[in-house]
Amino acid sequence: MAPPWPEVELLRRVAGQQETEADRVELAARLRLYFESAEEGITLDDCFGLRVCRGGSPWWRLETIGRRDAAVRLLARRHHNGRPVARQAAEIRAGLLRYAATAWRFDRLKAEVPFSYLGTERQIQFDILRTHEIILSERQLQRILSAGEN
């Protein structure tokens, strides 16, 4: 499966000094376009196909939301499997609220998931809150879980 934003992957490869010759050619072409058209109002986002349409979300926010949603589905699969989606959503939300009210206030300052959480429900809760600290409603969680079934 191709990455959702090949332009972002190109920039990541270049930033990580892992680009190919084809990447260098592509990068040069996009930068040439920018230099040739900047006076006309073109932006680097335009040149790299990353411009956000009115009311849209930028690629980095969509990427973060995608990671959060994948973690929610993983949590449901590993720790709430076999239950109706509505019940999974309620249990996930209750668990996140409990975690947010207790250990998260300390964990949020940590760069990495605590070792004692590895392999537990708490590890996935940490990942969810690390990407998005706002606890979603049951309805939003149900939508995320239902979208994963398709």
C-alpha cells in the first residue's frame, strides 16, 4: 500500500539523508517550480501538493488523527474484542478517562511509554493520549471502531 502522502515521504527521506537519485531529481523540480513561481503566490505547500483546502486539515494533523484512530482500534481488538461496538466505545472511553485522571498527569511528561506499561492496555492508552489528549465521546469512538470494520 502506498503511503498516504508520497510528498511527505519524499521530504522525510531527504531529511533523513536516505533519498534516492530519483528523490533528488523530484525535489529539485519542485524547488525550481517554487523559485520560478513564488512571485505569483505559489507556496512550498503548493509545490509539494500539501496545500490545505478551506475547512480542511493539514497533512500532519490527519496523520496524527490516523495514528490515534489506529491505536483506538488496536485497543478494541486486544482488550475489548467480541463485544458490541457501542460497549467497546464505552469501555475505552471509561478507561481513558480513568487513566487521564490518574497516571496520565505524570506520564504526559515522559518521552517514552513507561516500561511497566509495555504489552498492556495502559501502553495503548498512553499512545492514544500522546497523539491527542482530548478524550473522544462514545459516538466518536464508535465511528472510529466502525470505520475499522470495513
